[in-house]
Amino acid sequence: MNKLFNLHNGEERKEKVLENVRNSISFSGSNFWILACAIMVASIGLNVNSTAVVIGAMLISPLMGPIVGAGFALGIYDSALLRKSLKNLLISTLVGLLVSSLYFLLTPFKEAQSEILARTAPNIYDVLIAFFGGLVGVIAVTRVEKGNPIPGVAIATALMPPLCTAGYGLATGELAYFAGAMFLYAINCVFICIATFIIVKYLKYPAAEFVDKKKESRVRTWITVVTLLMIIPSVYFAYRFLEQQRFYEQVSNFITKEFEDKGNTIVYRKTFYNTSPRRIELAFLTRKFTSEQIRDEERKLAAFGITDTRLVIRQDSAFLAQASKIQNNEVANDVSKVAAELNAKMDKYVFQTDNLYSEAKAIIPQLQSLSASKQEILSDSDSASVIPVAMYESGNALSDEQTKTLQNWLKARLKVDTIEIYRRAAK
């Protein structure tokens, strides 16, 4: 068990690790250019709602450097390293907010996409991700062989996307988005730092300064206070998130059992969770409700665990007409799509043969009928090929010269390179 949990195996020299950490803190030269590019990539990815682009920004972002540096500084009680780490983290944060805000001010597309919304409501799960991701990251930093964890940590403990989301909130005046995204950014920073502190203490890195018990106690107290400041709101947000998901499930269950299972066609549904009272809006294709019937249905909400919620059934003719139109358009689009697929399949086997027989008869008068189609031929290898085939009727079989004439004319008429011609016995 000691060997299983021993982090000293494969550990890099402590002096070398500290040198690497100090070098990764500064945002100058190449690090500054990488930071600026990561900010732009993340902002564009959030703007166009591209998960792949956002992940790319996570991978190239150098923001982990000063955060890990702060964790090391706390662990070895190096006040100069701590000041430098916090200063560079503050500068990079302000640069990130400035550049992303300018981008979202200038871009013509300002709608909040799902990639943005996903970073505006952090909860306890984000705390756990940041903490355990930070543990993996700092363990990798202290290894001789860094291995694969670093890219995964960059993705899991995403720092750049919430920072750019905060910039979006500033640019659009959505202060709730700004606050939520900055809280998520703070959670990631703090718990990566705490995870780093724990690993540094576990690996027994030597203190950079003489530390008395009072100073050590003060550091631990500040870490505890900051941890609680991050965790308590996160627990509340997690509770709200779970409550919201449970409410949506209860509403879906209510609508299914009370209306859809009874054969009612719903053309419009919308659930409002953040209103007081909460609201469920429905509209039906044909069914009409009296006020008493609506109240009866509303009373049934409690049986499904739904409280403090109004049921609103929209029945005004203009609204129903619009909702029905939208639904009919969706159905029409589906029908058109199926029809297009069928037509594409039919085109594989059918020629446009309007007036084919009358035109051919003018060339070869003895023809009594003529048809052309594409036939699917299976070979011994089970592979299929489609070839054009023409079938004609006549009193006597066509001569070789007439057959050749008909074949050449059909190739030109049907725009094919080859065609097989067969005689069908006259009726």
C-alpha cells in the first residue's frame, strides 16, 4: 500500500521543479503572445458556439502557471514568489477581460450561446473538478516524466472560457453572466492553488523562509476562509441546479400522463422556473378548456410534486394559429425531406421517358411499344450494378441494323453511355 500511494517515485528534483514553476509565472515574450492568442481563440469559440475551438483555447492557455506558482509559494512560505504569482495572475486576468470585452463589443453576433451559458452558473461539481484536476496537474508538474495529464488538466480545469465569458458579460451589460463566470474562474483558481499547496506539503518541499508557528497558522486560516467562501455558494448553486432539473422532470411527467397519454396534441409548451410563481404554459391543437377544467388540472400538479406553479393554457385564436403554423411547417419540412429522399432513390432507377415511344416509332415504324428503365444487376460477389435496359414489342424482331440504330438513338435520347435492348413478345 505504501508503494501504491507513494508520490516520491518518479519525482523530479525539487530545485528543478521550483525553477520550472518560477519560469512559468511570468507573462512576457512568448507567454504573453500565447495568452493573447488563447483569449482570442476562446472568445471566438464561445461566440460561434464551437466546443472544439473552446477546447483548443483551454489547451494553449498559459494561465495555470501563476496559479500553480501561488500554490507552491503558500506551500514553501515564499512571500516573494506569492506576490509575483498573484501580480501576474491579476495582470493576465485583466488582459483577458479587456481583450474578450473588446472582441464581444466589436462582433456583430452577441447572442448568448450554450457554450457561454454553461459557464455562468457554477456549483459544487465545479469545485470538485477544479480540486481533483489541480491535484493531477501539480503531481504531473513534480514528475520527471510529465506524461499525458497536463492537456487533460487544462481541459478539465478550464480557466480561459469562464474569463472570456465574463468579458462577454461586461461587453453586453449582462452583469449576472459576468458575476457567474468570474465566480467559476475564481473557483478554478482557488482550488487549483489549494490542491497545489496540499501536494507541496505532502512532498515536503523545504520552506524558503524561516516560518514561525504563528505565520504557518495564519496561512492555514486564510486557506480555510477562502475555501469556505468558495464552497458555500457552490453548494447552494448545486442545490438550485438539482432542484431545477427535478422540477423539469416532474413537469414532463405531468404533461405526459395528464395530456399526451390521453390523446391530446400539444402544439406549444414552455416552462418558466425562475418566475414567482413558476409557470407552465401549454397550447393544444383542438382541445378547449373551461376555466374550471384548467383549475382542476392545476390542482393535480401537487400530486406530481409540483408546488408554487401556475398552469396556463393558451387558447386565443391568433396564438393557436401561429403555433399550429409552426408545427405544420415542421411536419411539412419532414414530409419534404422524406419525399426528396424517395425521389433521389427513384432517380437511380427511372428515366424521364415522356414521348419516348412516339419518337422511336417515327424512326422505326414497326415498333408496337417501347420502355426504358435502370435495372439493378447482382453479380456472384453480391455487388450490385445499375445498367440501362430498353424493352420493345414488334411483330418481327428488329434487324441488327435497326437494333443498332435504336440503341444509338436511345443513348443520345436518354444521355447514357450504354444501354441493353431486348425484345418482348407481342401481346
